[in-house]
Amino acid sequence: MKKITLIILLAGLLLAGCGKDKTKDEAALSPDSPNPQSQEEQKAAEIKEPQLPGAILVMVDNHRKAYPQSGLDKADWVYEIIAEGGITRYMALYYHEEAERIGPVRSARYYFVQLAKGYNAPLAHAGGNQDALQLIHDIKMKDLDEIYNSGAYFWRDKARKMPHNLYSGTDKLVQGAQARKLSLVAPPTFPEATGQVKGSPHGDITIDYSVGKYTYIVTWHYNGDHYERSMDGKKHVMEDGISITADNIIVMTAQTKEVVKEQLESEIKLIGKGSAYYFMDKMAAQGSWEKTSASASLKFYDENGAPLKIKPGKTWVQVIPGPSALSYH
């Protein structure tokens, strides 16, 4: 009799549990929920909090033999600057999203080192020219160099030809930073742009990095939600098929010249100030940038001289020699 009574009690408890309201998680996943979360909404919610203990910076190849690249779509910020002869290079900052595969990883230039120092973040790269390597030493840069001190945290893809086959990932680079006792810190933040972004409506943003016979044109097209990136008329797509998009586009002018040292390379003046152009929600505005020293953060200001407000999301910074390289009307 006691056994039968126990069974009845358990059955009653189970029925009572089934009659309770769904939990918030269950309601979000239920197809009958009036506002079920899409996979995109769930992913956006997940990446609001950083997935890395601090920012990591990586030099990424943009030679045509490096296409398609990996991991640029996961970066919070990406800087694109001419490396030599119209060929640009990227410095990508990772903090909110992990990336299993980033690359191809290439060498540093002194102006990228100056930018990286302003973030107080480790810079992952494969060697560099003499000026860059000397500056890394002089300013005590947090350094993850595949050639000289951190080879264990990179790998070569045998399916590709050197030097366009070196890769790493955020997990490995965090391990490398911790092994070398390089502190990991959050990147500087910007005031958030809310409501209607101020500015003037604009068309496609075109940046012409072409030099001589080398043609290289970047285009950003606003699709009603974010900016889509193309290179020479083709969508910029990663190795896994993901297209590059951004929420903020910043174009900044910096004094640039080509020099021949050990080989042809660019000299970019990023210590100082200059003009800047901002694009958000298909609205364009002008302002300025300033970097007072290698260790100082790069600052952006609106046309009134106030700190720039940007939209939450991904930001790409295009560094150009002058305004003639940019069109957006």
C-alpha cells in the first residue's frame, strides 16, 4: 500500500511540474513563443561580453597570394594601412570574439607598433623591418613574434606557400601572452552613439590605394543594416565563406611616403594629428584624429572637437595618404 501511495505522489508532482509556466530559456527557444530569439540575436547577446581576458592584436597579410584570409570578421577593430607599393596590411584587434584561425600572419611595421603600443596589448606578428623591431625593443612592446620568441603559438598551413601560410588563433595567442607574462587588458572604449547619427547621407565609400600598375580599390556599401566590404569589385570573403561587414567606418589621413631601405616600404606619420571622416548608418561626418606619442591611444574627435561617439559593433579604420584617395558622394 505504501508503495502504491508513493507512486501516486510522484506522478502528481510530475504533472504539477508540467503545468508550470515555461522558463525564460524555454520560451526563447520555443517556436510558439511570440518573440523567439533568432540565432543572430542569440549570437549578438553572447558577444556583448568579451570572450578574451584582454585585447590581442594581430598583423594580417593582404597580398593577393594571401586570399582568402581568416578571422578578420571576428575582430572588434581592424586598421588597414599601406605597407609598400600600394599593398596594404591589417592590424586586427580581438577582444569580444574568439577566432580559431587568424591569418595569414605577417611582419610588423613601425607605425603598426606605434598603434599597438597605444592599446597596451600584445602584438602578434612574424618579424618585421629593422625600424619596427628596434621600436619594439625601445618602447618595451608586448611582443608575440613567431620568429624570435613565440613560435610555439603559431602554425604553418602546408596547403599554402610561404610566406602567406602562417596562422594563429586567439586561444593560442592568449596562452602565449600568459606564458610570456604579458598582461592582458581591455581596449579603450568610445562613447556610444545612440539614436539618429548626425551627418549627411552618403553613397558608397570608395578608397583607392592603387599605385602605378597595381590596382587596389576598397568599397564599403551600406545595406540598410551595416556596411559590406568589397575589394576590386568583389565581396571581401573569409576562408570560411563569411563576408566582411562593419558598423563604423573611419577614414583618417596621414602623411605617407614610399622609401627604399632594405626594400621598398612605406613611412606613415601616425604621431601627430590629421583629418578624419566618419560613416555610420549611411551618414557621413568629418572630424579629426590625434595621437600624441607611441604610448598614447589614438583619439578621434567630431567636427566640434568632442570625443567621437561610435555605434556598438565592429569598426574598420582606413588610413589614407590624403583626401583624394576617398570618395563617398
